[in-house]
Amino acid sequence: MSRFLNLSIALLSILLLTLIYSLLFGSNSYQEKALLTEQNNAQNIKNDQLKKENDILAFEIQNAQNSDEHIENLAREKLGLSYPDEEFITFKDIENTKDD
């Protein structure tokens, strides 16, 4: 009976050590979980930004479908289109830099 008990303890010890190793260093370890959580948070931030951009585009599409003035404004500002006898002027934003 003692031999069976020693063998059972040895097998359980090996199993326990294998599980602990897997928990600490394996593919399902705490480090891997933390890495996946960080990647998930970064992806959620990207998804939120894309949702905002999609909302803006949906708003512009809705306005373009409902308003001819919006289409004309878009053509003038984004595409630089103008009538043949008019002059279209744009201003560039220049960052003010101070020399120290």
C-alpha cells in the first residue's frame, strides 16, 4: 500500500508542477493574458476613433443627400472647383514657431 501511496504522490506532484509551469510560463500564462488585455484596449481605442470618423462621414453623406449647398461647398473647399469667372482663394494654416 505504501508503494501505491508514494506513486500517487509522485504523479500528483508532477501534475501540480506541470500545471504551475503552464500557469506561469505557458501559452495561457498571466503574462500572455496581460499582453492580450493591452492589445484589446489598444484595439478598442482604434475602434472608437473609427466609429467617430464613420459618424462624421455619415453626417456628411446625409447632408450631401439633402442639400445642394453642401455639395457646392464641398466642391469648392475640398476640390478647389469654382466658376470660370470667379477666383477661388484658400488660406494655409501656418504654425507659428518662435526662435529661442
